Amino acid sequence: QAQLVESGGGLVQPGGSLRLSCAASGSIFSVNAMAWYRQAPGQERELVATITGSGSATYAESVKGRFAISRDNAKNTIYLQMNSLNPEDTAVYYCAADVRLNIILTRRFWGQGTLVTVSS
């Protein structure tokens, strides 16, 4: 019964910024590692950033220095701060999370996706 709810997408001009949010809710025990993926028009889905339960982050080469992933464990939420956006960042962004449902069961959940469009 767990679910991920994404928000923050929209239209932004080149050079602008957006902040995406992804909150896990439902009958969950805890949320472990989480990640952001994106899929541009006509392209395959790619990994953008990951963050472990302890806060260790990794980034795709294309977004290093521009994007920052963070988490609020009390809210079971992660964020993606996106700065210096360019048209190549246009994509549907998806949140993924390893959710612990009970003491022994953990499963991967995906959000519905939120569209980010960078255009003047």
C-alpha cells in the first residue's frame, strides 16, 4: 500500500531552477535508498542521482555541479534541486525508492513521474 508522490515539475526558462519533491506514504516501515531518474523525449530512461539512507549521494556526469539530491528522513521525502537548467534537461523525472514494508520485506517503488520542460 506504499506509494510515491512527486511534485515540483513545470516550465522553466534556460538558466532557471526547479526543486522536485518525492514523498513516500502509506503503511511503510521505513525508506532506504532513493533515486531520481529521467526520460527525455525519444530517449531511454537514465539515472540522474541517488542517495542512500545515510545521505551519501551520486550524480550522473551530465548534472554534476548543477543538481543536488537531499532527503528528509522524518518526512520520508527526497528532493532534487536543479540549477542552471538547459533544454537538454527536459524530461519526465521519476522518483524511485526502496521501501521497507515490514520487518523482513523491502520492495522497489516508482513514482508516476513529473514533467520538467526547459524552454524559452
